Amino acid sequence: MNYTHVHTPLQIGNITIKNRIFRPAHATILGKGAMSDALIAYHEARARGGAGLSIVEVGSVHPTSPLAIDLWKAELEDGYRKLGDMGRRHDMKIFQQLWHAGHHGLPRDGSPPWGVSATPSVEVGVVPIEMTKSMIAEIIEAYALAARRMEAWGLDGVDVHCAHGYMPGQFLSANTNLREDEYGGATIQERARFVIELMEAVRSAVSSNFVVGVRLAPDLTVNGVDEEQNLAVALMLQERGLTDYINVSVGNYNSYTKMVGGMHEPVGYELPTSVPITRHVKLPTMVVGRFRTLEECDQVIRAGDADMVGLVRAMIADPDLVVKSLAGKVEEVRPCIGCNQACVAQVSTEHGHLECAVNPGNGHELYRGDHKLNPASAAKQVLVVGGGPAGMEAARVAALRGHKVTLAEASPMLGGTLRAAAKAPTRHGMIDVATWLESEIYRLGVEVQLSTYLDADDVIASKAEAVIVATGSFPRMDGIQHSHPGQAIRNFDRRNVISAFDLFMQPPVDLGKTAVVIDDVGHYEGLAAAEHLIEQGLSVTYVTRLRMLAPLAQAPLMVEPLLTRMRGKPFDYLIRHRAVEFTDNAVLVGGTHFTDDADLRSLPADTVVFVSANVPNRELYTALSDRNTEIHVVGDANSPRFLQTAIREGHLAGASV
């Protein structure tokens, strides 16, 4: 690959960054308020992998806005000095993002958040305390102190977060800044007073050798901060010499799904709102937007749209992306599929932290991942039965460690249920990780036997010294909805009732004109089935016993984009409902709060798709478990769950053989 720009150095302020790839700040929650060894190890993996710059996730400058890293605590110094030393060892510059959530933050003592005005957050919902001028001064000084500490503790710069509707962004937006004093006003120039004073304080607190940058973002809300207003702020900061670069993103919590676009978004989806800013400033600029390869980044820089391009999820999936790509090994880069299931979703849970659906080492760098694999003490004959994601990952890892691996798959293709998932609208990216795993196991010399069904006697006859069972699962077509386990759907055994797997892989010739999707799980599968049916020309009603639409797809930010795509289409949904009976071309449904047949509704249904928790295919494992063989069971064969778990279990099995 012949790159023209992405591999070249860039001067920002008084420092030189070795290439044009940066890691934008994003939540990991690995520090739990501190600069922990786990968080340092996470950044070190990307430093070894070739990133020129890493911007550490939001560092809270004040106790009224705690989250990932509590920068107001002096005891964080030792951790930051270790982080800075690590960056210098790998020639990766490190900036700290400075942050205050404003009305999005909840102080740990239970007091109300501090806000620009008494406007509640769309996420938190608590009416904040409208800050007095002395409170504003206290926050500005907190930013300055944090910046001063970052320089003293050995970092290279700070990234002042004025985007995504956090406190500085709340001052900039007419929707959240209702103040009538000098910090409010009808124009962006008036509402920018806080940001100007904040940047003046930060710039004055550090030396000229320390980089000070700003992150801005059009927020995509009516009457919010648009591209023109962001450009005005950028130019004000540039003219006053208060920032060394402009880092542009998009969205706020009213447009949350645009902040971290899923696989339905195209590469570079943020450029239309970023380029109107980046092309009109003289300072170095940075952009993001679901970029996955160095070639994509190079094109952006070559076009003059930015000077650096950020890779977050792409380097979560493969921390070695840069070094592999520059070495001409692009095909070995593990691809990000943009599913948001473990990166975005897990940082939003109470006790969670960043992981990755396709990279089981992510977030666990201290003890797990490819960099922690040790060569096997003695090479074994390893047999993997099943070629889905769990089986392929197990085979890949066992082969990496030096074992002689055979993988047997009963079907004519590798990939397992990923092949069905990838047939759903906007979900074609799911197949990328299957394609990569397939390529890797062939590259590593795994013997692959397709269309090969093995029973227990076959496995014993193979004389394998270790067996990994990854035989997957089957749709549970029993008509049971778990809100009413003793009341199976009546007349369930009808020809027009199919599973989602059947819909995507073996659909009936004639689906008809109407359909009902019954979702007993609440992940994306039911939504995918509904959208697919609509694309086939059917009118669809989605029915679920759950209290909200696809709750397991909410945190990965999948639901709102689907509802947006459904606008104007024949789609309706019922929550807190269950199917009671199937009749000719109809489904009778009732509320989950009833056990009788009162108040049933009839929904037209030429086709019915039933989505339930699958049944593990453990027959082979059960037959082998009493034999004298080292045996592991992984993925859906162990328990039907989701991609992240399947790949993790495959990895651990391959690492333990």
C-alpha cells in the first residue's frame, strides 16, 4: 500500500507527532476514577501498535462531575508519570482531555449537578443548580489547575472538551444557555465568553511547549450549535492564540447515536459536518467518523479535509492496526464491525468497562489477548468441531501457539450464525470478522474440513489430544414466551411460523403481505427480522413481552437508527404484549399483565417470525465428556449468548490447550 500522508510527521504547537493517526478520547472506565495499571496497559497496547497520538478519556476537573478519571485528586500523580514515561518509550504523544459534564454530571454526594442554566439533561433528568459567577470562576480555575498538573506530571498536551453538550457546549448552545448575564446572549460571540475565558486560563497555566487543543462539535439539534457557530468559536480561539489545533466531532446526547455511529453509518459519516470547520481554519485539524483503515485516513488527509484522522474502535478491535498496515500486512488487521456491543454498551453499565466483541484482549491487556499468548510447551493434535466465530477463534489461537489444528465444520461454509446475521439490512459488516478469522486460520496452517459432520466415535477415531466443541445452537421453536412459561402459544406448529435464522437462510418462497415478529429475547435479531420483512414488501408488527423495544440493543445505540429508517414504512410495535394463539393468517395477542384471553387483538400475519433464546447443541460434548480426552465447549454450544462471549470463550480455550 502506497500511503502519501498518513505515515508522515505533523507539527502541533511545539511538538512533532510521528504520524497522522490519533486515538481520540473515549470512555474506557478502566481507571475507575484513577490512572490505573489497566488503563496504562490499554494505551500501551495502542502505543506499541503505532498510534502517533493518544488522547486519554475524559478527565474530570471538578468533584461536581465525576466519571472516568478524577483529575482534581493530587494522588493521581504517580499513575500519570507512569503513563507519560510509557508514551516516551514508544514515541507516542499523550494528551489528556479536560472535561466537565455540566448538567449531565451527578456528584457522588447526591447533590444536584452544576449547570449553565436550570435546564435538565436529556440523559440525567435532574434540574441543575444554575452556576453563579463565583462557581464559574471555580470551574475555570479547576480546568487551569488540571492542565498545569498534566504538564508537571509529564504529558504532552491537553484536549479541552467543548463538544457533545458538556459544560462548555452548554454555554455555547442557545438551547441550554438561558442566562441573562454576560455569559449568555443571543449571539455565539456572547455565549462563547465562558469558552474564551476557560481557554485563556488553561493557556496561561502551561508553558509554550505544552499543547493546548479544543474539541468542538455541531450538535445536530434545532437551535443548537451548528457548523457555522462552531467555526466562529474556532476562529475566535485561533485569532487569540488560545489553541494549537481544532478537533472536530459531531452530536450531543440529543443526537447520541451520531456520536458513535454504528455499522449502519458509512465510513467518514461525520465529514459533512466537520469539513465546513476544518477547511476554514489555519491550525492543524483532526476529524473522526468510523474510519477503519489507513487508506481511508490517507484519503481524508490527501483531500485536505484534515491533518490527522482518529481511529477509536478500529484500534480497539486491533491495537496493532498501524504497524501491520505500514508493514504491508493489511489483510492481517482484525476488523472493527461497528456493532457497539462491548465498547459503547459496556461503558454505560454500572460496573462495566470497555471491551470488544471481536478482540477478547481489549480492556484486559494486563493478562489476556494475542500479546499474552505463550507458545505451547508441547505441540498437540487439536480438533475443533464447529466453524462459527467461537470455533474459528479457538483454532486461530491454538495454531498461533504452535499446535497442529484441524477444524471440522458440518456445513459447506465457515461463519456459523454470523452468515445469517450479515444478511440483515445494514448489518452486512457482521461478516467481516468471519472473513478475517477464516483468512487467519488458513494463513496459520489450520486444516479445514468443510461439509464434515463428526459424531463422538469420529472424534475418538481422530486421535486428537485436545478437542474444542463449538457446535453452536438451534432456534428454540417451542412457542414459549418467558412472561408466561406455562402457556405456550396455541397452534404454534403452523407452516407459516419460522425462526429468524430460517428467514435469512431458508426463507419460504411466498412470505405474503403481512408479518408479525414475536421477540422473546430483546436484542437486535427481532428488529433485523422486522426490517428485512419490510424490505421484502410486507407490513410488519413487532410484538414483545419486554417493557421496552429491544432493551439489549439500546446501549449499543441500535434502536433509534432503526426507528429512523422505519419512518413512513409499514412498521408498528407492541411492548408488554405476548402472542396467545395463531389462527389462519393472524396472531392473537394480549397484554403480558393478563393470563386469560380477555381483550385479545388480532394482527394480520401471513408470516410469523418467532425469536427466542436458542437451544445449545451439546450432544457431542455430552457424548465426549466422560471419555479420556481434554475437551472444551465454547460459544453457543456452551450457552447461546452473543458474539462477544463466543469469541472470548474460543480465545480462552485456544489459549489453554
